[in-house]
Amino acid sequence: MNTVDPQIFRSLVEATPDGVIICEAQAGNWQATYVNPAMEQLTGYQAGAILGRDLRFLQAEDHEQAGAEKLRTALRDGTSCHTTVRNYRSDGTMFWNDVTLMPLRDGGGRVTHFASFHREVGATRGEPREQRDPAMSTQTMLAYLRDDKLTGLLRRPYFDELVRRDWGLAQREVRRLSLLLFDLDHYGQYEEVFGRQGADQSFRRIARVVGGCFRRASDLCGRFGDDQIATLISGADLPQAAKLAEAVLARVRDLAIHHPRSNVSRYVTATASVVSIVPPHDFIPNRLYEAAQQALQDAKDLGRNRVVSRECE
């Protein structure tokens, strides 16, 4: 996976004109551990006056707000949200704060921190007070943190977060979800021949083709590993999802990317698994991942360049 020097991320956060705060995830609290310069300018408080404090102090005594309740719920449940709240600067003046909150998780999936992004909007909600540089907007920064830089697909942590969100929705709405996992055949040997740069260039082409097959607003498509891509779709039954996976494999073959060391084909091919489920209330998404990995291994054992599909039990 591609990595970036943490200092680059810090420079990015400190340069953005939108306020950024990172807080530790503690029950009932929203205490700041990092504040960027734009947040100081937005609120009139120096970083030292914000760090270690619960950010509810920015609401002064104005806590009975729908937006504030939405933030409290997201903090309690460890989920993301976007809302607008009335906040108050150090001089007491009120402003509308457009807030995007995102949970940050460790390798085990536990929420350890929250990142929040802040910008002022006009007295009429949703009306920007001033024009911002679109190249450094919060949305741009979110995309930078969200998307895999090589492929443009979702990064694994963000993909997992959205899967958890859609899983909960599917449980409440009794809606079917299907996870499709694509693994490039013998791609380690491909990299041995063409080097990392050559492998990355080919993987970028393949990712573009795979992503192009999943364009519904509800579709998720993320990079799952060095040579894996995962997608989550809703509403399709198992045969429909399997047919879509077959079409993706055909499009990968149609790229005709020469693979001199594959024992499957003279061109790069992929193996896929499809698992489908209407999530029961006692299931967690990890069950879906485990079933997809097992089906993928079964497809490899059968000779690769094929799809194995099954219901998740």
C-alpha cells in the first residue's frame, strides 16, 4: 500500500483554510488534542485555550440545538456526521459552524479519535460567508484522506467505515447486501517482471475498469490490498451480483495486459468471490468479509480466473 510521510499530512491540515480539530474518543467527551491555525482564526481562541477542553464550550449555554444533538449521537455511536451548529467566538459573537465529524479507527477497528472539520456559513444556513479556494476546501482534504492515491478508489479504512454504515442501514431496512472481492492472479510474479512502477501502472488501469462497473450512488468500491479490490452493492440478489462479477472479470481480460509468468493466461486475469446476505441483527460485517475470503480461496483452488458465489451464512 502507498504511504505518505505524516509530516505531509500535518502540513496539509495546517495549510487548509477550514478549521480542523482532532479529539480523543472518550465516553461523553469531545476533548481536543490537536487544533490547526484556521480553527484559532475561526473561533478567536488560541490553541492553548482549546486543547484539553470539551468542544461543547463553543456552544456557550446554547446546548439545545438539533445539530448539537446530532453531534452527540455520532460521538456516542462512533459514526460520522455532517451538521450545522451555533457556536460562539471568544468575544461572544455567534456564528454558524458547518461541522463534518469523522471517527478514526486503529488496526483493530476500535474508534480511538474523532477528526472534525469546521467552516463558517452565513446567517442563512448553507450560504457560504465568503468564497473559498476550491483547491483547499474541506471536501478536497477529505478526498485526500479518503481516496487511495494510486487508484482513486476508497482506502480500506474508509471503505470499512462505510460498510459498517450500510450494514446498519440494511439491518434496519431488511435490505440485501452483496460483497464482491476481486484478486489479481499471480500479481506478485507480474511485479517481479515489470517492477513496482509497472505493476502500479497496470493496477491503476484495472482499478479504473473495475470502478467503472460500479457507478450507482449506493455502490462502494475500495482498494482492499496490494492486488485486491472490494465492492459492496445493495439490492441485487446473488445471481445478479455474480453476473456482475463475471462481467468485471471479462473487462479485466479485455485489457489484454501481458503477463509472462501467469499459469492461467498470457494476460492478466482476476479471480472473484461474491457473498450475499440480508444482515441479521446478530451478525457483524466481519462475517461477510470472512465468507468472501473463503469463497475467494475456493475460486483459486478451482483454477482462478473465475467467480465463486454463495449466500453468507
